[in-house]
Amino acid sequence: MNKFASFADRVLPWMTCFFMIVALALVFFYVPNERLQGPAQRIFYFHLPAAWNSFLGFFIVAGASAAFLWQRDRFSDLLAQAAAEVGMVFCTLVIITGAIWARPIWGVWWTWDPRLTMVAILWMIYAAYILLRLLGGDNELIARYAAVLGIVGVLDIPLLYVAVKLWRGIHPKLERGGLPPEMIFTLLVCTGAFLCLFAWLLWLRLRNLTLRDEVAVLRRQVLVVS
């Protein structure tokens, strides 16, 4: 754990900055414009990695919540809470970049496309999770309720992909072999940069919650002694 903490504190920030700079350079100076959408399509390289990382965060919430319900492990509970908050950052980024991308292409900031609607529902589910954790404080019963919500909420992600097949929408689909090599390479680099950012933010938030939890335990011990 100490080795990982040292890596996360010393290496991960610089790694994140490096990959972000490389990703920005590729997006604005290397990758060509998409034939139909032009420069507006470049936001795709931020929009899609943000979506993948938000899904990753919510899957971590579900896994850590299941571990908490099974073993009553405090660390798992804190990990779920940290992953939910970081996942919400990326999910919000997905909605914002999607709206910016939609305006010049569709002529509107938002439309109730099936995939967009499911993302909005996903955002509201984990906003409710975070609100529940904030209002519940250290109440273990509320933490268990939130854990159940964190597990159930992740089911929206596969539904998001099923909805595209069940109902027609205008959201573009990423087809295999549909992108030229330059776009694929840029997308991979941007995905790596966002993954580093996700890991760094998750570590910072998890450490913050852990320290806050330790301070609360020490405070209770002092009150008992006094």
C-alpha cells in the first residue's frame, strides 16, 4: 500500500499531465477533420473517453458496494463513495461535451435520444447516491441503502446499449473499422490520458475520505476518554 501511495503521489500526477498534453496536441494538430462534421467532431476524443471512465467509476461503485454489503468492509464503502463522486465528474463531462457537440451537428443542445436519455438517468441515479451519502453521514443503515442503489444503478449501463437497438436514435454509433488509423491512435491516447486522470482523482478522493474517517475515529476515542 505504501508503494502504491508513493506512486500515486509522485508519478501519477506527472503521468496524467504528460498524457493530457500529448492528447491535446494530437487532437488539435495531428488528427484530420472528420469528413462530414468537420472540426466539431474533435470533441469526440474527449466525449467518448469521458463516457468510458464514468462507466468504469460506476462499475467500481457496484463492486465495492457489493463487497461492503458482504463483508462490512469500511474501505470498500469509502472506495464506493470516492468512485461515485469521480464517476459523476466524468458523467457530467459526458453530458456537457455531448451538448457542445450536438449544437453544431443537430442544431440543438439536447434531444431525448434513447442513449442520451439513459445517460441522463444514470447521472440522476448516482447524484441520488451521492446525496444519500452526504445526508446520511456515518449512519451504517443509510450506507447500506446507498450500496444497494450503487449496485442497482449500474444496470443502467447495459440498458444504455440495449436501448440503442430497441429504439431508433440519432446518436452516432462507433463502428468497428469505421475510423482511420490516425483517429484510432488519437482516441487510444486520449483514453489513456483520461484513465490516468480518473486514477489520480480516485486516489485523491479516496485518501481524503480515509483521512476524514480516521480523524472521526480519533475524535470519538478522545470523547470516550474525556
